[in-house]
Amino acid sequence: MSWENIKSFFNTYFLENNLINLVIGAIVTLAIVLIAKKVIHTFFKKTNFLTEKKERTIESMLNSIIRYAATFGYIIYAFTVYGIEVGSILAGAGVLGIILGFGAQSLIKDLLAGVFLLYEKQLEQGDWIKVNNTFSGTVEEVGLRFLKVRQWSGVLLTISNGQVNTIENYNIEKMRVIEHVTTSFYENPKKVFQVLEEICEQLNDELYPYLLKDISGAPAEAFTVYGMSSVNDHYRGYKYTITGLCIDDEYFTAAKETRRIIAEHMYQNKIQMAEQHIDMRQS
């Protein structure tokens, strides 16, 4: 087969066949996306100038940008394959109205909100957050348009960035464990304070690894009895509060263990806890 025959075959079955060109374009686009993701992942894996959580967050955002850019580029390529002038289409005023009608404003809002989420350091991948005071879970992906949160039940919540109004982040540097204890009015406050002090001693001893440390290695804020925070907690009894500053990643474990130790001491010392009483009166 001569070179002219090969050239003619190539022009006939490849260049003049739009479907084959689209398939080839899709394969090339997919390959570029996979290679770009691999390069980004390898880059962050070999560098350590940022924390691991920050690197995962930036990597997630870059991967999202790559996917959108590749999709948009392939659409333009598909237009050019069929000889459609993209510039002339976008220049039409009617098309602009159609784009706005299909929610371009919402799209731009989501994109800008995603950039601000990352730029303002409101969250990072792996953080435990509460969104709009309704949904809570671990940040699994910070995308250019969507925020994906894995709830404790295992459900994956996907919410558009533009719909995120408030974020409560439980993983920004420090978290304070705050536990309240409400005892009966018949319990002597002096005895209760003594028991609470013993509780704090055990908390500082057992939960020392969870406490936030200063430069010298000492707890920045050890477990202490904050005091009596109410003398009539919902008409049930005296309310006391214990606080301690812990590492953000260990907050839930520290809070859980704090409640366990408090309950054990209150039971061992036979401290009567507050109970709800309902008086039934007959006329």
C-alpha cells in the first residue's frame, strides 16, 4: 500500500468521520484529565510545605477545576468538529438570554462561593462541620460547585456551594469541652464542688493526651470547675459546669470520655441528680 493510499484511507475514515473524531477527542480528554490528576496527586504527595488536610483540600478543588475545564473544552471541540463557529454563537444576544435562563447566575454564585470557601479557610477536607445548622459530618470533597459531606450515618450529602449560609467547624485549631451537671436542690453544693474537683483531677490525668498544649508542653487550659452556672436550672436543681481545652481532632473522644468519668464519680459518691417532677393536683 502506497503512502497516497494510506493518506486517502486516513482522510476518508478518520478526518471525514465526525463520530470517530468525537470518540478520539473523548479518549484524549479523558487521558489528559487522568494524567493531570495523577501529576497533582504526586506533587502534593512529595511536598510537605502545607499540612496534609490543606493539601487534600487544594487537590480536591484543582481536580474539580480540571473536570469542568475538560468538559467545557470537549464541548467546544465537538462544535468545531461539526464546523460550528463557537464565537458567532456566543456573540448572539439570544443565546446569552438562554444561558441566563438556564441558571448561569446560580452557576456563577456556586463557583464564587467555592473559591471563597477555600480562600477564606472556612473548612478543609477531613473537617467535621455543621452546615446551615442542619447537616453535620466530615468534609469529603470541596469542589468548585459542590460541597460533599459524609454524615455520621454514612449518607453522603452534596450541597451546592451557593446554598451554604453558615458553617460550624469543629476542627480549627482548638475545641473546648463543656459539660454541664445539674444536681438536686437537696445536694450540698460544698460536697458537689469537692466531687467535681476530684473529677477534674482524674480528667487531667487520663485525658492528658487529648488536651491542647502550649509551647512548654503544659495544658493550655486544663479541665477545671467553671463554677455554678445556674442556681435554678429549669426549676430542677443546681447547675455546674466543667471545661477543658482539647485538640480539635480529639474533641469528640475527649467529650465522650469526660461524660463517662463524670457519670462514674457522681454515681460512686451517690450525688442525687436533678429529675423532672410533675405535680398532679386535683380540684
